[in-house]
Amino acid sequence: MAVPFRRVSKTAKRKRRTHDKIAAPTLLKCPNCGEYMVAHHVCKSCGYYKGVKVL
Ligand SMILES: [Zn+2]
């Protein structure tokens, strides 16, 4: 919500921003080729997703 910046204390602002960080993507080994891949994404090295050739 838009609030004049002096109305929000440093602590409240910092506490809100603790949730702003982005998490590192989950890396797992591809069950098809064994390469590391990002979870819920097509494998970049063999092009398989859930056992199906996509690329
Ligand atoms: Zn793969």
C-alpha cells in the first residue's frame, strides 16, 4: 500500500523486505541423461521433460 515513506519505520521496512529475496532454483539430476537441470523445466542437455522428448 502507498504510504509516505516517513510513516513506515526502518524496522517495518526491513522486515517487509526480508521476503524480497529470490531463492536459488532447485537443481536436480536429469533422470534421462544425468545432467543437472532446473526442477519443473525441460532438461537443457537432452530436451526431455517427464520422460517425453520435447525439444
Ligand atoms: Zn537430460
